Amino acid sequence: MFETMGWIACLAMAMVALYQYLKAEHALLLEHRLVTVSGDGLAPHLEKAMLEVFEEIRRKTAEKKSS
């Protein structure tokens, strides 16, 4: 039983260490803005995708009306 508790304690300490590491890394990313996300240039692609969805909806609606 004590051996199992030792493994559990070891695992818990490892999880705490991993959490602290990831938290510090996240803070660095936010501080230095190493990661940036931009949606520039997506508008034409999104418009095309939306038009395809609307066309599919129109097609299925027309099929249901005709059957």
C-alpha cells in the first residue's frame, strides 16, 4: 500500500511540475507575442464556403419540396 501511495505522490508531483512549466511557457508566449493569429485573406475562402453551404441547403430544400 505504501508503495502505491509513493507512486501516486510521485505522479502528483510530476503533474504539478508540468503544470508550472506550461504556465510559465504560456506567460512567455503572451509576453513576447511569439504566436500571432491573423485572419487576413480568409474572407474570400469563408465566403466561398458559406455559398457552398447555402447552395446545398437550397438543393436539399428543393429535393424535399419535389418529393
